[in-house]
Amino acid sequence: MSPGWPLWEVFVRARRGVNHVHFGSVHAADEETALQAARDLFTRRQEGVSIWVVRSSDVVASDPDDEDELFDPAEGKDYRFPTDYKLPAEVDHM
Amino acid sequence: MTDTSVLNASLLNHVLRHGDRALVLAQRLGQWVAHSPELEEDMALANISLDLLGQARVLYTYAAAVEGLGHDEDHFAYWREPGEFRNPLIVEQPNGDFAHTIARQFLHDAYAVAHWEAMRSSTDDTLAALANRAAKETSFHLRHSRGWLVRLGDGTDESHRRMQAGLDAMWPFAAELAARDDEEPLRQSGVVPDSGVRFAFDAEMASAVAEATLTAPERVDVATSGGGWDGAHSEHLPILLDELQVLARAHPGATW
């Protein structure tokens, strides 16, 4: 029978200098056991040098129903991309 | 016997004691898989079990080399009788409830960390190399078992009651862990450095039990010979070994 432990999101930094990336989630009674469970599940094969765990209920997520208003307006606004700008000929290798 | 053969016999005895300690506890922990409170805890206990199994394999392989009779690691795991196993009694104790398992694991880990830390400076290259790895593994095991000891001991009334019951049940077997007087030849030659293992073990037990708001049962004095380290076991070991050895014995020489 499950004791109903809360869910935690696990982020692992693969090596120094790169970002923590979301790896998955674990059930655990508290912060310390969440870290230990994350270590056991996700870093047994030297996948990481650092782990973050965040209580899943503390993650504020966007509503899938809001997709249209949140993300679609970016369409057709090419000036938001660096490739939209022509460099002067004398600037090489930018 | 010459000095060399005395030393060799002591070394073989020492290596088997610790190989057996690791193997028997690995088997006990394996019995939790699919039965622990949560999937994540299944993983944690199985991981610890596999670390211990890895330590046992290194030790048995080394035992075969020290013994020099052409045996391999499987011989020591599968083809010896209970009376030939030299593990301390605590590791063969039944799992009981989760708190019993945690009490057993904590007492074992507190000892094992002190043991492997000391063994890092062994004059025996094989044991020193294993100690370097095992000390790291065992520190993580202790973090897990000590964490649960404190969490359950300093938790609810029910968890406190169960954790105390687990500690009371396992405590009588703790004293045996650090009580060995017959390894003197190995100490003199530096194979088993005498670097205050018992002191470190006692200090870890005292601080964790206090932090967990538990009560340490009365200290049990044990004989420095006899007991599990010398092959005198409880009725639990033969049953455990039956399960561990049945496949290898039913199909000798079978491979995957």
C-alpha cells in the first residue's frame, strides 16, 4: 500500500557548466529522501554532478488551454530572430 | 605453521568474514524488493543490496586467490554450509517490519563505514583498493539508514514506537560487530589497521540514537570469540542460504 508520499520533480546537471535538465519525478517523504531516491533512480551511471528536487506542487504550470494566446502570437514576428537582421559586409564571422 | 601460513590463514578468515557479511545482508535486502513502502524505497534497498553484492564478489574472488585451491567466487557463495559462513549475526536477522530493517541496516552501516575508512590504509593493496570504493558506497548507505532512523524515531508516536522496537531487537547483535580479538596478526602487519573502528562506531550510534530521540538499550558485552564471525549462527541463516543456493545446487555449473 502506498503511503501517499508527495511527488518531486528531479533536475540533473550532466556536467559542470551546463544547465540542470528535467529528468523525471520521484515519490518521497521529504527533501532528503527525494534527493536520495533521485540519486538512486537517475544518476547510477554517472549521469550527473548535481541534482535539484522541487516539490511538484510548487511548480506553476501554464494551462494547455491557454496555448493560443501564450504561444501563437510569436508566429510571423521574424524580427525577434537574430537571423532577420543583415550584418554589414565588413563584419565577418559574427 | 610458518609465520607466512599463519598470516595467510588469518587473511583468508578476514576476507571471508567480510564477504559473508556483505553477501548475507545483500540477500536480506533483496527480499524487500516489491514489498517496501514505496517503489522508490524498493530501488533504494535494491541499490544497497547490489553494492554489497559487488563488495562480496571482490572479497570472494580475493579469498579464492589467497586460498590457492582453484576455487572461484561462486564456490564461496553457493557451495559452503551455514557453519562455514562467518558473517556477524546481525546481518542474518529477519527483515521484520521496515523499522527492524532500518535498525539492522543503520547498526551495520555505522560499523561498515568505520571499518572501510580504516581499511583505506591497509597494507594489503587489494583490500585498500576495495576500501576506497566501499567507503564511498557505505557512506551513502549510512546516510539512507541513519536518515530513516531519525525520521521514524523523531516522527509520529507510532513510528517512534516501531523504531524503538526495531532498535531494541537489533541492538544485542551490534556489539559483536566491532569485537574481534583474533585478528592480531593482521593488525601487527598493517593489513587491518587499528584506527579506532570501535570508537567511531560507538560515536555514530550514540549521536544518531540521540538525534532520533530513541533510547539506547543497555550495552551488551559479548565474547570476543564465538558467534557469527566464527561460524556459530542463528536458525535464520540456513533458511536464507537454502534460498540463495538452491538454483546453483540444483543445476551445478549452469550459466546464463
